[in-house]
Amino acid sequence: MAAFSIDRLDVSDARRKEAMRLILSQVGESVRDADRRIQRLTEYLEHQPVRMGEVLGAFVSDRLIGAVLLIESPGSLGAVFVPPHEPRGLRRQATVALLHELQERAWRRSLAALQALLAKEDAELARLYADAGFDFLAELAYLERPCQPARPDFETPDGLNLVPFSTENEELFVQVLAATYSASLDCPRLAGTRRPEDVLATHRATGIHDPNHWWVAKLHDRPAGILLLAATAGRRAFEVVYIGVTPEARGRGLGDALLSVALDVCDRDGQADLTLAVDSDNTPANRLYERWGFREVSRRQAWFCTPAMRPVANC
């Protein structure tokens, strides 16, 4: 029998703030620093289409020994957070149990997947997520480049036409998005875990969404690719939320053309940088981005789980 209890901490629970401090504080930070992080997260959630899903705490008597946080995004996706300090002994056992409980609650809320992003060097936290039933998805490389510098030479594919997003053609975007997943090398294990319309909803909730910055690319009137951009809050930058090419259109220079469009929009809107994230194992995409002058600024591990991967609690 577990030597701790697990409680859901709602807004009226006085213990919730202590749990949030534990989750959001960094090593060596003061309580005031942690409270500032809580305030920034609260303000962020007030202006974004994401919301606080669950805060769970593990307790020995009245002493908090572990906590987890779930933030829900549109598209049936949840982001999971645990304290960044590597837990040991009973604290580690409690954190694994909390992640098990969080998954069961997420599936009851009809979420389709949970994800966690860890620093590349967080080997102990990676093992903790693995013990809690999460699978390693990919090592993500975060890249950026200025909008202004010169671009490589490329030839625009014949018959290229960009179709902007509208409520009337949303189904076209869903269909093209799904088509670009076929044989994709970017996080291939995600294929089929969520409906394409849910993925599109998650993309819409990323950054500052403007439908005028979404396009389907057609080659000779046949859908061939998709480009989704979003402005970044608090920074003069655009993010390439998603870029993809259908199997039939690959190798024809469409990736070059779409990156050129992204930089045109970035420059026109007075932004300073263009950013994106890519699976570090996606060699063709990484070669493309390197040729276009992107530089790596950080890496993170992505871990995920779905209802089909239900863990068996061992606590």
C-alpha cells in the first residue's frame, strides 16, 4: 500500500499554491521567484485558448512530497509538468503514481494524448516518465534565423499557387495536413494518435493565430503542401508552427518555396526572426533548414502517451 495519498487540488484548495510552487520553481529560486512564475503562467492562460486542466498533489500526512500539472490545449492534447528537481525515494515513487493518476483523469476527460518536454540532459526525469508509461517521441532541435539576411538560390516549382485559410476551406487544410503525415520523418510515432482536425486545432492555439498566415500550397491545382505561421507573444518573431509536403510533391523544391514565403511574411510584418522546431532525426528537413541559414539554439526531449498505452500502476 502506498505511504502517501493523492489529492486533486482545485482553485479553492489552500494547498494548490504550494503544489504550483513545487512544479514551477527552479533550483535555488526563492518563494517570491516561484510566485512570479505562477503569476506569469496565470496571465498567459488568461490570453490563450489553453487552460489549466488538473493540479494533483501527493501528501504524507499534511506534507506535500510531489505534484503534477496538466494544461489542456484545443485538439485533445495535454501538456504535463512535474517539479524540475530530480525526485528520490518516496518522492520519486509519488511522482510516478501522480503521473499514472493524471493519465487516467486525462483519458476520462477525452484527451487523446499527453506530452512532456524535458531538457536534453534530464536523464533522470526521462527515466521517471518512462516508468510512468510515457514513450520517448523525439529529440527536438529548436532553430531560428533572422528574417533579413540573404537566402539561398532556388527555383520556384511550376504551377505553384497558395490558397489562404478561410472557414469555408478548413476541410482542405485538414486533408492536406493528413496527407503530409504519410511517410513523414518528423516525429513519425505521432502518426495516427490524433485526428487531423484535432491537430489543426492545436496548431491554431499556438502563438498568436492569424488565419492570413496559413496557406495550402497547390501545384497545378493539386494540393501539395501546407504552411502554418504564428507570431510569437513577447518577441518580434514568427514561428513556423507546421510545414509539410505531400509524398507526391516531395523533391520538387516546394520546401524552399514555402520557407521563402515564410521569410517574406516575417520581413513584411517587421519581425526580426523566424523560428521552428524539428525532429533531430529528420535528416532531409535539417539539411533544408541548414541551407536556409537556421541555427540551433536548444534541444529538448519529447515524451508522450495515449490511452492505448495505459500504464499499470505499481505503487
